[in-house]
Amino acid sequence: MNKKEINEIKRNLDKDSGFFTINHVVTACVDAEKKVKCMTNRMNNLIPEDESELIVAYLKKILSGSIGKNLLEYHFPKDAYLEGGAQIFMNEVLRSKLSDESLVNRYIQRIIEKMEYISTYTVFVAHCTYAVISKNKNLESDLESDNNYNFIITAICPVNLRIDGLIYDEESNSIAKKETADRIVDPPTDGFLFPLFSDRQSDINGVLYYTKNAKKPNSSIVQELLGCEYSMSGVSEKVTFHAIMNNVCGDELDLNVINSVNNKIQDIIDRSAHDTEIPTVNSRDISSILWESGISQQKLEHLPKVYETALGEKELTCANLVDKKTVLSVPGVTVNISKEGMDKVRTQTVGGKKCLVIELDDKMSVNGLETAIEENKITEPV
């Protein structure tokens, strides 16, 4: 699914949308010992409106974040289509529209058994229907078209204990200590959408996984529950990219090269801002970027093998590789430099020592206080 398709579903996942309907909604609270504390399966129109709005807000969260970081698309492997496979089971749940109590119970139990989770959590599952309006040759909406996209969306939400020390007690008209604790259902940490919405049509061969923590997604959901091959996270992509850079560039990797590579990948992102597909780079792209950044051809000859060893034929997501600021670190000193400030920074040998030199204006700020620049001249030995 691309950005446009995800946004279309998210935008219409709303009670005020004339093209969208939430049918059945399942809720289940599971404790840390994997026991179901309570469970309901209701038609959405029978759920109190204020409660339904909160559930829909959590479900919409599953379509939030950056593609490649928070939103990861997975396709089912061949064995998922065999009897008892994850794709077969997910498709069965989809066709039931959550109206089969026995199947719903099996679905919740499958989540409990397959997913690793460290605390009490609530599962929200909804069967939804989106009436996809096609465009005719004149790019006008064809209201007569009949193309319904039916999907199951699942949100995994942590339940946390809240004890608010002091409250205003209306009965005694006083400030008093709260005697009870509330278990609050927080926004989802994980979730998934099945099937995919590709080319504005249903694609039962894949699933869209959401993680709140892009640095540490719940791989058990992808591998064990959904039966897909887990791919690296956005953080892992950057770590792998850095390893490739270090391996290939060696002693030619300096501040200017790193800054140039970052800017060139950012340029790719900027040029693709209005594209529906997320921009990626492969071995050939990286070779061109490094060459233009000053890495010698001799070094670049090693890139294809290094890249293939690390990633095979997988491409890297550009958004996972760039940094908004440059962080320079030596023991005891860390300097954060914005993109706009990089032209004021250079490395230079001063007094026989390698130094980081920062061009300063008449004044600078130290711990938020404006201070004048001391006029201490540093001369290099002749």
C-alpha cells in the first residue's frame, strides 16, 4: 500500500463518511497470564456513540506514521496458503465478518497464543466495509460502481494502572486521596490491517502491520501470528547502511562525504514528495551517490559484493537513512549541527592536532545565555 491508498482508507474510516461502515466490533481484555478477563462482540450501531468514537480513534491509529518505519507491508509466504496457514485463517475471519462467535474466539485465542506481550492489553477488532468510488474517463466519480473493500483491522492496546493521588471529592466538597485505581486502555502499540488495499482493490496476499515503536517492532506478531517473514526495522536499515558505508569507504569516509551522502538521499526524498510510492535506493543508487560525494572508484568496486552480502536484492527505504541533523561526538563532547549550519563547520589541523572548527558570529549562546566571543588567536606552527 502506498501513501495515497493508506490515507484514503484512514480518511474514510469515520462515522461521517458516506462510503464507510463499521459492522461488527470485538473487544477483549487479556491479562499478563494470557487469560481473557472480558470479551464482547457487538454490532457497531449498538455501541454507545462516545465509546464507539474512542474505539474508532484507536483503529485509525493503526494507519498512522511513516511508511517503512511505523507502517510495514508484508506478503504471505507459500506455506501460509496451506491448510491451517495464517493467510487461510485470516481470510476465513474476513469472510465471516466477525459474526461467527466460534471463529472470533479462535481468532482472539490465536492472538493470545502467538503474540508476545509483557502486560495486560486490550484487543479491538472491527470488520469494516468501504464503498470504493471509481472514476470514469472524464475523472468524474462513478456512483453506480459496486466495488466494496471489506477488511479486518486489529489494534493491540496496553492497559495501564492509573492512581491519581489527590482528587476533588464533590460529595464532601474537599480535596481527598483517591481510594480506587483505574485501568486505562491506552492507544495501540501494534496492529494490522487485512487485506491490503492495493490499486484501490482488495489484495488478500498481504497485510499492513503498524508499530508505535519503529525502533523495536513486535516481531512475534509478524512471524508467529501473521506467519510472514520478518524484515528489518527502520533502525536496522540505518545500522546496515552505516555498516556498508564503513566497509566500503574506509579511510575516505569523512565529514564532507557523510554530509554529502545525507543531502543527496534527502534530495531523492524531496523529489518524490508527491509520488505515491516511497523512495528507495539499491546498490547502484548508493554507488552513484558515493561517487558524486567523492569516494574513489577503487573503493566502490567492493560495494556490489558488500551490499549483496548484507541485503541481497532488498532495497533500502530512503526515509530510514537520512538524519535531520548532524551529531559529531568525541569523548566528553557532543555537537549537534542542523542542516543549515553545516557550512560553518569543518575539520582542520591546528597546532599539530586534528580539530573541529566552527565559524562563529559576533555572539553565541551558552546554556541559553548570550555571550561575547573571546578573541584568543590560535596560530599554527610554521
